[in-house]
Amino acid sequence: MFALDAEHILRPVHTGDGVALARAYTANRAHLAPWEPTRSEAFFTSEDQERHVATCLEDAATGRGVRFVIESADGEIRGRVNLNNIVRGAFWSADLGYWVDGARQGRGLGTRAVAQVVSYARDEVRLHRLQAATLVQNHGSQRVLGANGFERIGAAPRYLKIAGKWQDHILFQRILEEPLSVPPARP
């Protein structure tokens, strides 16, 4: 568990998070719709989210992924940060994904949460590299990556099916052998 500021922590997903995740995704449905795949109605239920939690825990146990939630002092989930598709062998890399509650953007919360997960990926998971992709127009997410030392490495036309259509993305990477610092909390 990592403190992000006086009101928020970053912690691994755990059993029982399904109800709070369903509330978080429902509250942020319109906010996230332009940035995510089209979601079924079932996705927004606590049952579906608890099934997803079980998958997250299985992935963590087998080394395929590590998923975190941003939790506020009132126990509500206010965002996610995920290490997906962990690959070992000659690669030692993972895909980074994240989102922050629409009402809490612009406070540096995402930047600090990503910084903690980057450190975790380097120090605990022992990865060499993280990669991330953003929609071309997602300047906020690009700022979060830039603040955490990610560099742009290219573009991927029609990379992911987001909001119902194949969309172009900008690709970023962070080599993890460089020293990291966590951005300070904003007042």
C-alpha cells in the first residue's frame, strides 16, 4: 500500500472490491467512455467486477499482471493502475494502463499513482521496461507519462478498438534502470 496524498492510497486489488469497482465504473461511465473499449451493461455490475477481481488475483499469482486501485479515505475506488501482459524471457516488460475519477483529475493523483507503480515494477516485479499507449488526443494521459519519464517511441495506426472504433495511438516506453522520484503531492 502506498500513500498518494492525505486522502488517497494505492493498493493492490483484493477480494471484495467488486462492489466498489462497480460504483466507480458507474460513476465514471461517461468520463471513461471515450478512452476505453465499449462496455456491456454487465460490466457495471458488482458480480462482473468481482469476477474481474478473481482474474486479477489469478494473474498476480501466476505473474501475468498486477492491478491496483486508487482508494479514497472514505473507502471508495477513485481510479486504477494496472501492469498487464507481464512478459519475462528476453523482454522483462509489461503494459501500463490507468485512469482516475473524472472529479479528481488535475490534482496530480494519476501522476503520483503511476510513479508508485513504475517504482513497484522496477523494484518488486524486477521489470526492465514498461510500455503505454494513449489515444492521440489524450493529452492529459500523455502528460502523466511524460512526468514519469516515459518517452514517445512511435505511433500505432488503428491500434486498439476504443469507443467502438479502431483508433490511432501514440506509444511510450520507460526503461526502468534509471533512478525514479515520486512527484510531490499537490496541496
